[in-house]
Amino acid sequence: MLHTGRMRKTGASFRVRLLKKETEAKVKEMKGNMVKYKKHRPVAELDIAVLRGRNLAPNHRIPGSLVASIFWEPSKFADEYTKRTIKDIDPSSCGLHQIGETEGSGMTSSPEWLIAHPSNELERMKQLLPSKNFLSRTNSSADLKIDILREIKPLDTSTLTFPILQSISAPSIIPEADLEEEEETEEDNTNLAGLPSENIQLVPWESSKGAIVIQVRFADVLNKLPIFDQVLGEVVIPLARLAKDGSIEGWFKVLEKGTIRTEEDICDEETKKVPCSNKDATDILNRLVGGDSEQRVSDTTPEDASKHPSIFLQARLKVPSTSDTTDIDKETSRVIAEHLIRSTKAKEDSGLGFLGTSISTFNTVTGVRGNVQNIQNQLGSALDMIEIFKNLFNFTCPEKSGIILIATTVLWFVLVFIPTRYIILLGGLAQYTATFKAAFAKHERNTHEIRRADSEEKDNNDPILTRLTNFFISVPTNEDLRRYYFWEAVKVGEVEREILANKKRATRLTKLWKAQWFGKLELKVKTSISLPSERKWEWKTIFCIIQGHRFIWWESEKDFDEGENPSGQIYFAGHSGLAGLSPLELRELKPDEVPLVVNIFGRGASRGGEQTKISLLTQDPQTKHRFEASVLNAVLDKND
């Protein structure tokens, strides 16, 4: 007890421990989304388009509106041991990442998909990377011309582009085909999670265990009913095959979802767009249907090939060259890896919702909920009493623990100087005296008075017992303390998280975005709320950067870190640059704001690139000077 009191005095209180625990949790959460290896993983460019389908009818023969969902599964053909070991190094390798989805085709079994929409995961990834990137399909901001300032739209609305990171592996799980030229070494049985990051090796693209999965499913209300299967089937394209061929194009069979197929089972299923003679028709139809001998089309019945459910797709994989790797390539790879890890963990934390659960299971849970809750409350009360007793002696509540320490010390002195037999004797005499006095009292009470007094005695609580009960119950439990210090702990943890986020953000903006300037400013925005002053506007804090010939801003740093769309941007093209304050602005601004306001103008990001002017408030004169210098540098280097 004295030891816990001394620890509390030296700063090891519950509050300090809780704040430290929350800080460590925030840092662990932040580092959990970071890449755990130093090996650079090249990024390949995947272009995929699912254009149309045929014979896509369910078993109940009720047509519906069909869509094709495209996914990237990095460990589709990997064994369970490989998945477990590589998950510690790269958590995103065991996830399922959605690339995008086509628009609904209407009620037909032969749909044509002309438009494909990228997934939220892909959209956020585009925002995390600068415009000079294959995901955005736009030119660098440093090369903007006046004629391309209008809103840029992709030329092919059916094609989706997704970055594919090269697979990694520890030395003990590298494919045997890649180890033929290496010396034989003893098998390493150590935990792969403890391997140094330098020991991580790249798996050749042709040996990748990943696959592109295209699921054909229904998007109409009728086929979404529980009695129907929403997913019609799927097509699996091994990445290793795509890396060998470079590109594929043709019809692919739609197999039932969950069909177990290895890489060897997936044979050539597509029909290449090349001229052929009549004698090759049977071979092409055989490739159209599949590679299994039972499923191939015979020479006499080529028309049976068109009866199988299939989709027509185009895919191309552009593998990067590893000879000229730059810092931008390394930072791009790291940003993509961290985004995939964050998305994978977010999906794992979300768990299974109610719509994905069984109705019967839900009814069973609700049926026993009352009994389980009763048992839980009983156990909670017992554990609370144990924590109260523990906290009573560890100076969680210093006043009460001090009283207990003094009482214990007094009791110890009493037991030291007074023999125990005397204490027992005094206790017995006190009980005997009380009984004797009650039995031979001079004033007798009648039976009615005795009953009434007994009932009042039972109804009225003993004030001493009540005080003792309140004394113990008022001692807080660990849960009470956690709730009390919750917001303070969150604030402290958020500060530590912000420090790590600032380091990552500065690295990304410097190496990847090549930003000339970035920081926080205040933007002048109109407001509909009537203010007491003459102002009809207010200052709103934003996070902004100057990249090339663009000034881009977000509502907060967190929006930039999470890949949200920018709130706005201005192109320094044509007539653009810095502007002075007008007489009206000088009248509306406060005296201390005038030296810190900067006006910039240029072409807006809206369609047509209209001339736009905004007012910004800097924090201090030094920030204003650096910001103006960056704007002038961006304006003077423009190529218009």
C-alpha cells in the first residue's frame, strides 16, 4: 500500500497510465497502416474493361439487371501457409480489393456495359497521388496548357486502371522455380514476422499467385431477395498468365462462384481477334469454352460454344522497368501499399453486418439475450466490487486510501500493545452488558409498542452502515476512471498521431507531389448566417499546397491524408498571379488582418476554366512572404 502511494506521488497514477496506454494505442494504430519493409515494390499498370456478356441467365430463368464487379485478389492461388506467413509482412496481400463496377445493363441476359465506375478504394487512391500519375490519366500540372484547362474526362469510360504491386515473399516461401540458380540452404523455421525487412524478396511477375476476379451479379430488387443467389458467377484471370501474355482479349466462361480452380485448370478461354481459316474454327471454339476435355467443343457441334454463360473482356498489364527506379516511384509504391493496408484493416474491423448474417441466428440471439444480459450484469457487479476493493488500497482515491491506511495503522498498534485475549474478553463483556440491560430494563413496553418499534427498526437504515456503504461504493472502478479521462487521453493520443502524420505528409508532398509550398491558411468564404459586424463572409481554415502551376486546397489535413477530393483548385495559367486589396476589402478587414491577407487569381477548375479570385489569410508575415514567393515562382514558370 505504501509502495502504491509512493508510485502515485512520483507520477505513476492511473491517469498517467491511461494516457500512456492511449498514446501507445494511437501510435500502434498509425504504425499498423505503415509499410513494415524497406524493399521497393514496383507498381504495374492494369487496364481492364468488361464490355458485354451472353447467356447470363440464372437457374430460375428470371432475367435481371446485371453488373460486373472487378476485384484484385493478391493471394488467390497461394496456399494457407503462404497466406499466414506473408500476412504478417503485408496485410493487404490477404485482402480483396475492388477495382470498380460496371453500370446496370437493364433486364437482359446479353448485357452491354459501356460505362464502368471506379470503386471508392480506387478513387481515394487517385486523390492520394498527384496528377502526374497513370491513375489520373492527366498531364502534370507543370505542363498544363490553356486548351486543356477544361475538365478532363477519360477517353474510354469502360476501362478501369488499377495499380498492382509486385508480390513479395520471404526466402523460405519463394517459389521453387525461382530458387534453381541459388545455393541450397537449410530451411528457416523462424517466424517470418521477425525477419528483417532487407530479407524480403520480390516474386517475379510470371510467378505471382494473384488473380483478377470478375463477379457477375444482379443489381435489381427482385433478384436481391434472399430466395435468389445475387451472384450469377465469376471469371478468374491469373496475374501470372496476364504478365506472360501482356494482354488478353476475348470471351471467358462464367463459372459458378466458389468453383475451386488452380492456375493449371485455367486454360486459354479467350478468342483472339485475329483472322483464321475455317479449319481453325473448332480450335477457337474449344478455347472459347475452356481447357477441360469434357467441356471442349467437338468438331461436329461448334454451335454449343455459344450456349455457355460468358463475358467479353479486355485486360492489359504494363510491367515497369526496374532499371530506372526514381524516388517518385518508391514513394508512389509506399503510398499505394499503405492505402491497401488501411483498406484491408478497415474491412476487417467492420466485420459482418446484419444483412450478411443469418435471420435464424439473429432470432436465436435475441431469444437468449435476456438471460445472457442478466448473467453479464451479475458478473459485472462482482468484478466491480473486486476493483473497488483493489482501488481502495492503491491510492486511486487518495483521501479514502489515507483513511484506510490510518485505520490499519491504529489497528496494528492496538494489536501490538494490547493482548488479544483482553480484546476478546472486552468484546464478550460488551455483548453481555447489552443483553443484560435489554432484559432488565425498568420501563416495560407493551406488545403493540414492541411490534411497532421492531417494524420501524427494520424500515429505517442504520446511518452508520449507510455511511460505510457509501464510503466503499464511492470508490471509482477502472471503467469509471477510463470514462473520466477518456477525452483527455484521446487528445494526447491524437497529438502523437498528428506528429507521425505530419512526417508522412511532408515526405509524400516533398518526394511524390513535388509541392513548392504546403501548409494551413484561412480562406474567405461567404456565409448565410447574419453576423453582428458588416461582414457577410468568414475565415475558414484550409490545408493547401502549390504543386506545379496549381493551387489546391482541402478542408483539413485529414481529408488530404485520407484521399478526399479537393475542395477547390486554381490553375496559374493565362492572366494569373497575385492581386492587391481593393478599397472595399480594406474597409471590411480588421487592421491586424490587412498585412496578412494575400489575394491570388487564375483559372478555376470548373468547366470552361473561368477566372477565379480568392482571398487567403496567413498566420504571420514570414508565412505570407514564403507563400507569395511560391506563387510568383509558379506563375513565372508557366508555359502559356
